[in-house]
Amino acid sequence: MKVFIPRNDIKRKVKELAEKISSEYENGLVVIGVLKGAFVFMADFVRQLTCPVYIDFIKVSSYKGKETTGEINLELSCSIDLKGKDVLVVEDIVDTGITLSFIKEFLAEKDPKSLKVCCFLDKPERRKVDFIPDYVGFTIPNRFVVGYGLDCSEEYRSLPYIATLD
């Protein structure tokens, strides 16, 4: 395992994202975290927001170990009524784009005023569908990474930095 994005770089980027997004949503925002991977990033991120925030979660699964199955399973849906509200989905990493395309389509049916995606990491080389996140922390090459909420078979989530597994 090797440190790929150090803790201080993460803190700086989370603050930058929160400042930008706060300035765009002064009247409030529903933040929906994608469990489990986004929980660490989302916790740090929402504490930096200066606009009113309502928090909810959604849980989907598509990975087994280091590989995506390509099949999306909705395990937990959000509970807040999204009709007419500004909604921001917070995700740990955009890889193939399949999961977030599914989530956006699912949440769009709830008739939000706006619906955008903020991801901590973006891996555009791996896209299988046309998906571009609205806000990106770091764009990274096609490497398998763990830490700061991201796991490999439920391990490494608690690392305070992003690391690569060799």
C-alpha cells in the first residue's frame, strides 16, 4: 500500500468544494450520501458547508472485491421528499459511471428543483456510460484506491488518506 493523496491535500480540497457549493446554494441544499463509501467525505464536506443543509442517504451495491458486477442493487432509498428541492448527491468515486447514472435517474423521478453530483474522486478512463460529475475533488488515473471511506472488501475505509493497493 502506498499513499496516493495525503491527508492535508484532502482537507484543502474538501474545503474548496464546500466553499464553491455553499456559494451556489445559499438557500439550502439536500445532500444525499451514497453509502458506504461516501460517508467520510460527506461528513467532512457538510461540516464545511455554510448554507442550510438537509442530510439523507442512499445505498446501492455493484462491487464484489475490486471489480464491479455491472448490476445495480438499490438497498436503501432516501427518506426526504425531494420535490422542488436542490439536491446534491455526494459520492466517493465515479468509476464506470453506471452507479451514478442509475442514482441520478432514480432521484430525478422524485422531481427535485435541481440534481447535481459531487464526487471526491473521478476516474474518467474507466467510464462505460456518458456521465460527467458536476463537482470533482480529484481526477485520478485508473488505479485501485482505498482509504477515506473507500474500501476493498470492507477493509481500509478508516485510513485518513487515499492509498493505492499493489
